[in-house]
Amino acid sequence: MTDYFPSNLPLKSIPHSKKTVNTPMVETGDGSGKLALTIAQAASERKAGEILLLKVTDVSYLSDYFLVMTGYSRVQVRAISSAIEEKVETELQRRPLRTEGKGEGSWVLQDYGDVIVHIMMPKEREFYNLEAFWSHAEHIPLNPKDLEDDPR
């Protein structure tokens, strides 16, 4: 057993604590925060429901943020996906590294590298329950002012 655990390293348990958000807004100083906010705005403009922003930087190496949202028809899911691509390309000159599920339209995944977007129909969202799977991630509340295209 000592082959696997060096004796000179102390074995400590990792404290489990949930972080609380000090500010209701996404930190737009970082590029991934600005990207996540731009995506949320585009989704809101297409009437996406239940937009959830999770900061997964501390719990996953996959990305910095996950955005999960609901589209209430296959047409709306595709429209939200297209609106996100268009707004991000126009404002930030970025395209998704990969997009999956757009043909079927019940669950579209867009991978921007540092932000991963899930656009799901209500049935899929309830079944896969990504909110519960990533419950240990930091939930970033989105204010209506955050989702305005031109905040004043």
C-alpha cells in the first residue's frame, strides 16, 4: 500500500463547503464570464425558460461555466441555439467548438470551450436533471438587468 501513497505526504480530508455568491452578477472581467452572460442574454431574447448559470471552475476541468435552459418546442430549442451562435459571433467573434443535437432539437449542446450550453426540452431537462448532478457547483443568479441586451 505504501507504493501508492508516499509516506511523506499528509493525508487530509478535503473540506466540503458551498460557496456563496457575493455579487448577483457574473464577473465580466474574465472572458468566460462575459461569454456566459452574452449567451444568457441571447437565450432570454428567444424566451428561453429557467436559465441557470453554474460556475463549475472549482469542481470540473471541463469548462468554467455551464448554462442550462429550457425551450418549450423543438423549433424554439433550435431558435435559441441559432440566436446564441449569432449573438456570440457578432459580439465576441467566437463560434462554438462543437454543437450537438441541433437536428433532433430536443437537447442541443453547444461547447464554447470555457462555457458549455445545454438547451433542453422540459421532458429531457427533468429526466437528466443536470441541476442535481452539478448541485455542488456555484449557482450564479441572473437578474433581469443582467439579461437586458442594452443595460442602462
